[in-house]
Amino acid sequence: MNPLRTYLILLTASLLFAGCQTTAHAPTVDVIGSYFPAWIVCILAGLALTLVTRLMLIGLKLNTHLRPAPLVYLCLMVFFTLAVWLMFFKN
């Protein structure tokens, strides 16, 4: 086998395995004695915050000014989900 080819295979393998750590773990949250992945909790919190924001916009009669409403609420959902993740799970 060509030494250059062997070197490239070893270099590729070392780069692919560089992200594997045995000490790293996924963040989990204890909910009523059961561990859930933190991203599920963040999505649920983002959904709840988006629904509260929607109710506030309806109460203030600003929801009629939101033209692509599904896109606006989708962006709010993503924003709140990522904000919750950064507030509670940023290490």
C-alpha cells in the first residue's frame, strides 16, 4: 500500500474520531424522577412562550399586522427555544 494513502487514511480516521469523548454526556433534566434530554424541555418551553406571546399579540390587537403569521410564530418558537437553551444549559 502506498505510504501517502496510508497516511491519508490515518489522518481522516483521526479527524473523524476527534469528536468522540467518553467523559462527555448529553444534558438531561430530571422531570418527576425520569431523565429527559434537555432539548425536549427547551422545545416545550419555547412552545409555551410562543403561545403566551401569541395571546399577548391577540390581546393587543397586533396579530392582524403579522402578514406571514406562520413564519413569524415559527421564528418566535425557534428564538425562545434557543434562548432557553442558552440561559439554562450553556456551559
